[in-house]
Amino acid sequence: MKRILLLFFALMLLCPFGAGAENFVNLTPKPKQMTVGTGTLSLPTNFRVCVAGLPDSIKAEATNFVEFLNGKSGLKVKTTTKTSGAQIVLSRYAGTLDPEGYKLDITTSGVKLQSNTTAGFFYGLTTLKKLMPASVRAGVIDVNLTALPLPVVSITDSPRFGYRGFMLDVSRHFFDVDEIKKILNVMADYKLNRFHWHITDDQGWRLEIKKYPKLTTIGATRENSYLTDLKHGPYWTNKQDGPFFYTQEQVREVVAYAKARHIEILPEVDMPGHIVSALAAYPEFSCWPDGEHKIPLQGGVYTDILNVANPKAVQFAKDVMKEVMELFPFEMVSIGGDECPTNAWEQNAECQALYQREGLKSYRWLQSRFIKEMADFIKQHGHKTAVWNEAITAKDSELDSIKAADVTVMCWHPAAASAIQAANMRLNNIVTFYGPYYINRKQSKAPDEPSGAGDGSDNLAATYNAEAAPNSLTAAQRKYYTGVQGSFWTEHVGTNDYLEYLALPRLLAIAEAGWTEPSAKNYNNFVRRIQADTTYLNLAGFTYCRRDLTTASAADMVLPRVSNDTVRHYYQLQTRATDASRQGRSIELLSSGSSLISTYAAKGAQANRLWTAPTATKGDANYDYQLWAFEQSPTAPGKYALVCKAFPKGSLKQNPTQQSNAGRWDYDTNAKHYCFELGKAGYGKDGNSYYYTISSDQVGGWYLNASMPGQGLAVNLWTDAASGNGGLWKFVAVDAVQGMEALTDVLSDASSLLNKVQTYAAKKETGKFSAAAKAALAAGIAEVESELARGNTDVTALSKRLSDAVNALWASFGYLEEGQQYRIHNNVEAFSGLVLADLNTDAYLRYSFLPTDTVGTKWQIVSSTINADHSQTVRLQNVTTGRWLLSASATNLGKIGYAVRMAPGRAGVTFAFNPTTQDYQISMGGHNFYPVPQTSTALPGIIGAGSVLEHKPQPIRPQGAAWVIEQVDNNTTAINTPSVDNSERNTIYDLAGRRVQHPQKGLYIEGNKKTLHL
């Protein structure tokens, strides 16, 4: 027995983390059955796929697979009808499989994929593609790719649910065909098979209907739009939104694209409620044809609904659905049926008459009756009908009609109760939980989470752990649970990056809920897989939320001090492993004379390679080889170069020698590689220090790991960082000095300012700094860095040296000068050519566009004060009109904030220069200026100030809240005096030469002279 135990422990030492450790195979959604073997298959980049004896439809799937690899990833793959020489063989499965099922076997000699359907082969090939390097999966050429390593696995797979969906609302905000295709791509990659396209709602009609053209000429446009910029926050665009819609030709293009990815599209035309956009175009189909029908700007429930007692209105609905069904050749269409108030029916004579004539018990029965009539019509055309759960849960609904309509019920609120109710009515249901499956809602309570719907509780874990079909269901109920769906409403979302940020990775959690049985699900394992998938998501160009893919948010995580080329904060990186073989070891860069090289040569030890070694102390020969600094990328915050004190000009290479536990990490002595991330899979506090995982963004899901003796105690790779704590590294600061952190912050700010400023040589230029002052700051920074490098720790004196140099630089800044004239240009691309102008047409500050309009575009500085924060407050007078900027109006004017007014009086205008963006924010009374678009329904073409949003008190950059200054030659006026026939002494003209009978305040021409009217 003793010999057996000794042998067992010896074998344990040869394994990375003990017996039973299994190589990580990254597949999401998790397959139904998967056995992982040993070894790998190395596919050549010109492999062959055998399709012998298969029907054309399956051959087409193989061809699509091959064309994707060749067209996107640069491989040289071919199909063949010969098994000889083929590394991948497709064949029919002899037994029984689910319609979407497949069997995939990968051995060290080849790949065998079996199924009995085109869908099964598609999903099998999708799995195979997901096992390939991320660059192949993302369709990105990797010039260094010489082979495709595949794990040895045996997979038998099929989905839990037949409906695995994603709903996108394109009414509240429109998304173009390219973004729709991008969404379809990620859906297909994660085996989602239903795209629920919510193409109409109150706020916009987005589908061309030939018989009713006004649906898009009128219904696809609204007068304003509320957007959230992912970086800057929410705002009103104050301009016309639209016309935005899909032509029928574009729809056919999207349908074909979806079909190729085995995705059915479920189009939704919401009725009889949520239809204001249609009634604005065709008011005769409403309950008050002579009333006002205005497309609303925000989400909500509106009482303007379809008159279901009007046969022409019902025929309109049928005509629309007929064209919809012709465009979408799939099983199901949706007529919505949600959130439909009955007020309008109760007050309409036709509805009242129908109510009496048919002996209805509630006006809600009008909706039930309408749903039944539309479902029958849809059935006659070979389709099934989907509705939201209000069709059965709204008070006083006539359930017999709904049951007879045989609709599929989208269960959202209350999802669980309505799903059970649908099942008890023998109606299929799709579960899309309000909250965790409404993935347009905020996913964190953190202050840096972008503005949006929800309270932040609908995070990734909440989405993943929501269970659509609980164990408490009876067998009779369970068979009506046919699927799950992530739903995305866009009242607050109108940009591609924000859509993707909110949807991903939560949509991937829903994909797993739709495919994988609950007993096989594990949240931590899912996060581990999605962490690995971030390499693919990055390469494929997706924006996604990283918050729940790390152990702490960026706001919560205490990160190590950032170093630069001269000021360094060194750390020893100690493993948190506590077993006898690894405890007390730190990461060391092997020197050419290290004894570890000879000891572990068979395990790959060599100079300039990472290893673990007993933690050194100051004075030891290997001490500097265990000291590490972290230099942050200048372009990608959160990405670091790992720099060893022994070779400070170099850093750790971004790629290991191989992507497995046998991989090693080498050091580049001459270059910086900013690709390492901290804390993605582990973070916490250990005594006075913090520990983190360390990973490269080039190999997602793998972490620097302190290996067991079986790998020679090297620093290798492992996918489970917390297992044995070998992948968690305690950062122990070396030689920390009190006050040094504050000095480093001052130094970092000074260096950042130095890199951003533009300079003038001698004569001051607006918005620039003196070259001499910049040189003095550079010298000051160099001096402080040199002192620090020599060991000077007089933090107070060094901080003062930097602060004095920064203040001297600002003292040289080219501020606006009294008596000088300027033009003030907008610096946001969307407002190119826009300049501030006093057009003298009313009391408001307005703008013009250069080069065509120059009237009233010159401004003169009359007085000036430099403020403590380096901003400047001036009195600003228009050169042409003589009027002054007076103030921002005291009243908030709807969605445009405060109007900036002109008057003979004067007030202070503050210019604050931002060296990062090289432009100014201009404000009065604390309200920043921005241009109100010409298409605004309220005060178009004026300059607004401030914001109407309580949580966002200032306008943001996308609104045009950024300005640059152009110094111009001083003239009495910005334009020549118009040459006009003014023979009549009392005739008055404006500065454009137009006759004025009743002049307002401003500058005019009287008797060939300029006269200021006050």
C-alpha cells in the first residue's frame, strides 16, 4: 500500500494541478456530451473536406464553410469526393439525431462529422470552426498561422430548445443592414436560430410597404431623437430623425443572409397598439381620423390605436401582413398585441356599435377578436402567429379566441406566470424575462456604467442563471416551452457600439440557455469560456462589456502603479500557491548564468525565459531579475508591458511558445509589448498587497501560471487561474516611498500635458504655448526623472519643481487678447464649417457656415480675466452688429437647454482650453455652448447652452460642444458696407442691403453710414 501511495504522489507531481486535470476546450454554448482525449490534431492550412455521397444541400454547407475559411482567413481549403487525403470527412449518421444535432469526432489522425440534416452539419461545422484559432473564426488573416491545432474530442450534440432567439427593436432607433448582418453573424456563431425583427412601433415605421407608401414617407421620420453616446452619455439630437427604413430589396438581402446561417427571421408589425407611426401616415384608420396624429419621440404606451371596428382599418392590417409574409418566407410572423389601451375604442362610435352588436363583455374583447381574425388570415397564407403575453394576461381578455388562434406567446412580464398560463392553454411559449433577458437594460450599478434603462441589477450572472423552464413544471406543461429569447428595446440606444456593449456577452448567456441543459450549466465555467472568446470578439470588431468578465470592475480594482522609461515602480510577483513545491516562489527572468537553466533544461529552461524561483532579497545576484514594472499602453488603457529591471528597454513577449500548459513565456530585450491585462480572472487583497491574474490579449482564456514540478516549476499557461492559486500573483511593492504616489501623479499629468501642447516660437498664437516654456517643462520633467532615478526622495521639492514648470507653461498660453478680433469655429466633424455669428435677426446668438456666409462672424475681445483654473473670462462683442453676448436665458427651453442671447448689455463668457482635444468649451453662467441644429422644431439655428438632462448638466461633444479659435485681421466690420441706393435720407437698410421698415436693435445703414439702433 505504501508503494502505491508513493507512486500516486509521484504521478501527481507530474501533472500541472494534480491528477484528473483536463485540457480546456472552449465551446459556447456547451455541448450536450463531450469527451476530451489526449493530444492534438494539427490541420494543415490547405486541408481537404470530403463530401462523398452527400446530397447537394449538405455539400452546399461544406462549400460555405470552405469559402468562409478561404475568403476571410486566407486558408487554402478545398472540398473533395475522395476520402483519401481528406483530413475532414462528412457523412450521414447511422442512428437517430435531433434535427439540429450532429456528432463530431476529432482524433490525432483526422476529423469525422456526422449528421442527417443540413442544419446539423451547419452546427457541426460551426463547432469545428470555433475550435480553430480565433483569427480563423473571426475571419482575420494571420500571416504567422502555419497549422490549425485542434483538441482531441468526441462530441454528440443537439439543442435543448428549437427556438433560440434575439429580438431587436429598430423602430425607436434604426440600425442599418450592415449592423443587422453583424448581429446575425454573432448569432450564428453561438447557435442562435431566430431573429425577431421588431420593425414597427409608435416611434417609427421601418419597412417599405408598396401598397401604403406613406408608411415610410411619413411614418419613418420623427422630429427629434434621444441618443446615448457610449463615451459621452445621453442627449437630444434636436434634429429630424429619418426617414429611416428598409427597402424590400434590402429585406430580401437580409433574409438570404440569415438563411445561409440557418436563422429564421420573425418579423413583427405591432398592432393594434404601438401603431402611432402608421396612424400618423393614415389617420383614417385611427379612432379619431380628424385628430392630430404625431409620431412620439419617446417610448411609452400611447392611446392612439388602430380602429379594429373599421373594416378598412382591418383590411389595411391584412394588406400589410400580406406583403410582410411575401418578404419573409419563414414559419412565423408576429402582430405584437402588447400594451394596447382600450380608451380610444371605448370613445369611438364604430367600436361602441361593434361592442353592442356582438354582445362583447369587455372592450378588451375587441383586441382578442382582432388577434383571432388576423391569426386566421395569417394561417390562410401558410404562416403561424406570435403575440406578446398581454394577449392572454391583459385583464378581461377573451381567452377562447386566443386559444383557437393557436398563437405562440412571447412571455415577458410576468414571464414565468404567463408561460405557465400559455402552457395550460396548450399554446407554445417563448420565455424572454423582463429584466435578465431584456438585455438593453443596464448591467451594473457602477457609476461609470452608461446611462440607460434599468437599475443595473440585470448583470451577466442574472442573465445566465435565469431558468426558463423550472423543474416544477409537469410533463404536460413542459412540452409547450419551446424556446428562449433575448430582447433588446432601443428607446435609449441608437448607436452600434452601445447596442453591442449592452447585448454582449449577455446574449451569449441566453444562447447557452437555449442550447445547453440546465444540469450542464455552470456560471464560472461560462465566464471562463467567454474570457477565452474575447480574442475572437476583439478580432471580429465587436464592442462588448468586460465588466463581468473580470473579478472586479475597473472602478473597484486597485491597480499597481504605472511606470515609464525613467520612473519605475517595481514589484516582486509572488505566486499564491501554497503547496510545498511552489510556495514562496516568484517570477524570475532567467539570466544566462542562472542555475535553473541546467536544472530544468529538459523542461525548456533557457536565458530570457520566465521561470519561478525562491523569492530573492536585496543584494542577491538574481534580485533585479525578479523586479517587474508595468508600463501602460499610451493608446489602450488597461493594457501593459511587463518590464524587468534587468532589461528595462524590453518587455515580456505577447505570445507564448505554444498555447498549452507546455507553453513558455520569453522576454524581448529591445521592444515594448502592451498586451497584458491584470485581474481578468482573479483579484483581491492579501495583507498589504493585491493579487491579480496576468494574461495576454493574444491568447484569451489562458493565464500566466506557476507550474507544478511536472512542468519544471516554469511560468507556463493554464486556463483555471484559481486552481491551486498558481495563476494568482501577489504584487509586492519594492522600496515604496511615502508621498511618491502623489508625485508620480503630478509627473504623469505633466508628461501628458507636454505631449499634447502645440507651440509658437516667438509671437503668441491663440491656443498654443511657448516653445521655450514647453522646453522648460520638458527639462523640469527630465530633471525630476533623473533625480528619482538617482534615488532622490525629496517628494515635496520635486513636486514643486514640476508644478512651477506647469504653471509657467500655462502663463505662456496664447489666450484671447483684448482688442483682437476672432472667428469661433465648431470643432466637431458633424458641424464642419460652423462659426458663431450674430445675424441681427432676433435676440439670439446664432451661427453661419463658412465659406459662404461671413456676415456677423467676427468677434472682438473687450476685456479679459485669467482664472485660477487656466480658463479665461472675456466680454465678447460682435464686430459687425456691435451687440454683446448677454447671457443664457433664465428659462430651460424644452430639449435645447438655455438659449444664448445678444443685447447691447454685456456679460462674461468663459473659454476653457482642453489640451487633449486642442479645443475649447465656451460657457456663460456655467452652461456650455453648442449649436442647435437647423432642423430643430424649437429655435433652430441658435446657440444653446447647458443640457435638459438632470443627470447630464452639460451638452456633450457629439452635440457640437467643442470650439476652436481663429485670429483674424482687425477691421471695423467683418464685411464691406453694402453699396445701396440710399438717396432717401430716412431709408434704412440692413448690412446685406435689404430695406428695413421697422429696424430692431442692431447695426444698420442710414444715409450711407452705419448706425447702431439701441
